[in-house]
Amino acid sequence: RIQKKEEIDRISGLLDRTLEAVEILDEDGLSAEESANGKSTKLAPKLRVRVTDLRQSRDALFQRRVDSLSASITNSKSAGRKKDSIDAYVNRSIDGEDEDKEGKRTKEEKMMARLLETPAWMPPSLASFAATSPVEVSLSHWKMIKSDLLVDSGFMCTSWDCTDVAAIFRGSMPRAYRKKKTSSSPEIDGDDEEQIDNSIATVFEDLQERLKNHPELNDRVRLFVVYDYEWRPSFDNSMAIGRRQGGWDDSEQNTPPPVIIALAKEVEPEQELERDLGTKSLAAFSTVCSILTTFTYGLSAYALNPAFFQSVVKENDITAVPLCFPIFFGVLAISALHEVGHFVAAKRYDVKLGLPVPIPSLQVGAFGSITPLRSFPSTRTALFDVALSGPGLSMLVSMALLASGLVLTISAQSIAAFPIVPAATMKSSFLVGSIVSVVAPKMMMVPLSQPVPIHPAFLVGLAGILMSA
């Protein structure tokens, strides 16, 4: 507050001295020109009027703020809040302090303020995590990253910036590229190529190891390597020539440099405590609906079976319902295997996952699950492997079940207990049609509307392929 008052007084004094200097210039240098032109060319009166208008506008703005704060005092008094002086409210408004006496804001206010004040260098993929950070990091810890972690690490920090929840460190880091062995550079062998290609990853792994062994920063911050979001390519003559020739200059000067983003250690993709009762209820409802739609998928597969239809619909005999259990439990097993693949890969890379939330589907019973991340993967390779392991495993098993169902259908002695589906089901996709063409090519010659008995394993594999695609 004292610094702001001193700054206001300094600016006011500067304006007054400027007016005095203009008056002296008007009196000494412009009198002859005024007499020659026959009109006034003095600048001091115009400047004085302009300064007076600005000061009046400032005073009016200040008075409106005081009136607004006075109204807030009246409202807070009527709401039972502790009455405060008008000077305190004015000072808090000018200095940007919070209305609460402890200087604390609610979680929603902090998050909104952080979103509005997000710096331009913050990547959009990390902005939401920074805004919802449960803690703030002190300036000394941001400085400690530069002085303790980045020194002699392969990343030469040239500049940095920070907020209360995030920091960016710019500098030079080895870029990821593969340098091919040529006749002009025979000294580069295969090992050197791999080392050059993984230079950024090597430097970042070293930084992660340093952070892990640091006594203070290990429990306070986490690091990310991203490309500089504020970087813009420099359009020079070489780039212009490259574009005219139909190419693009992909040199090191025209690719975004990597930067290091630091966030608080407590920042996580999703916290269990952040799930309110409504979210948990919706997840439970989605799980129940997925079980029901999966059972409906099994029942619908037998809808064209004459014996099943006669027993269940016309005779009201539910003893035939267990025939659909292989499809029902088979689809649930494929869904469970999908999630097992995710969790096995996550355990390998030390990534925490939340409970999966299945998505119901009227077509195949369940259309996969939403599995939330509870911790950030250490590398992009870890993220890729965790994401691909689930659908990759379930896809392989589903394709095996699809082919096995076709083989069992061809070799079956009796097909009376098999589900019956239109032949168009076997031609529903290029992958399914290709497998059917290899295993049972004659089925591809059946008309699309022709009902075809098929083994339940085929329908389980079909559902697994669709949910893993």
C-alpha cells in the first residue's frame, strides 16, 4: 500500500513538472510564432485540461468503488457478517486483498482466478491441472529447481517464469533426431544413432533421478518436458525458398524447442476425493446398465432361434434362458481382460489407475470402459503402453474367439442350440469379413438377410472386436 501511494505521488509530481516545463517553453520559444500566425499555439493549457480530466475520472472511479464497497458493507451486515470499516474495504479493493479477514479464498474462486490468469506459456493440456492445484509452491522452491536440478544436467537454463502453482524453464536441450550413417560421417554407428535419438529422454530421466534424490523438492514438485507453447517459427529467406520449391525448412532453428514445466507434487489427473456423490452414483448406474445391456445382447442373439423363441415367448418357460449365459459371461470376460491389460502395464510403469466405469451399448452390451489415470506416466512411452495394452490384448483374444467360433460352427454335429444371426453380421466390417473369408469362405456367399446359426464364441469375439476398435 505504501509503495502504491509513493508511486501515485511520483507520477503526480512528474505531471506537474511536465506542465511547468511546457509553460516555460510556451513563454520562451512560441511567443514569436504566435504573433506571426495570429493564433495561440501554447500547449500548456491543453495539457492542463487533459490532466484535470484524467484526475477527475480517477476521483469518480474511486468514488464509485467506495459506494460499491459501502453497499457491500450494508449487505454483509444484514447477512450477519462482522462489520468492517470503510477504510479496510477500500484498502482491500485497491491492494487486491480478499474480503475474508484471514486472506483466504474459496476453492472455486482460486480455480477461476488461476484459469483467468493462466500465462501464455502454459500448455492447454496442463492448464486445468495447474488451476485445480490443491497447494501453492513458494518462489524459493522454483528457484531451487534452477540452482539444484538444472545445473550440470544437460539442460542449460537461459530464462524462467513462474506463478504460484507452475513454473517454466527455457533453455537449450539436445533435440530428438536420428542421424543416419553416411559416407561423410562413418564414425557414427548404430549405438550412436540410438543415443542421439533418445537425447531428450536421457536428459529428462537424469532430471527425474535428481528430483527423486532431492531432500526438499521430491515431495513438492513434479516435472514435465513439453515443446514451448509460445514459440513461433522465424520466417527467413531460406524458409521462403523452401516453400517456393515445394518443401519446408525443418532445421533446428525452425522446430519448437523443448521446455520444462514444473507443477506441484500434489497435482494429479484425478483424485478419488474429487468424485462427489453424483459422479459416483452415475458410475454405479452406468455399471448396472452395462450388465443389463450385456444380458440383453445375449438374449437378442437367440431371438431368431425357433426352439428358444417357442420356449421363452410362447410357453413362458425360462429354462432355455441359460443358453445365453455363454455370451453374457463371455462379453463380461472380454471387458475384464481389457482392463487387466491396462492394469498390468500400469503396474509395470508404476502408474496408478482408478476403477473403470463401463459404458453400456445396445449393440454389443458394453462399449468398453473409462479408466481414469490417478498419476502421471513418467514418459510418453509409458502412456502409450498403458493406453494400448488394454485394447491390444482384448483385440487379440477377440480375434481368436471369432475364428474359433467359425471353426466350431463348421465342425458342429448339431446347431439347434446355437444363436441365429443374419449373414450381414459376418460382413459388418473389413476385419470380420476378412477372417470369415479365410476360415469359412462359403458363409460369405450367403445373402445378407439369410439367418445363419453361429457358435456363441463368434458373437463374443465380435463384441470384443467392436469394443476394442
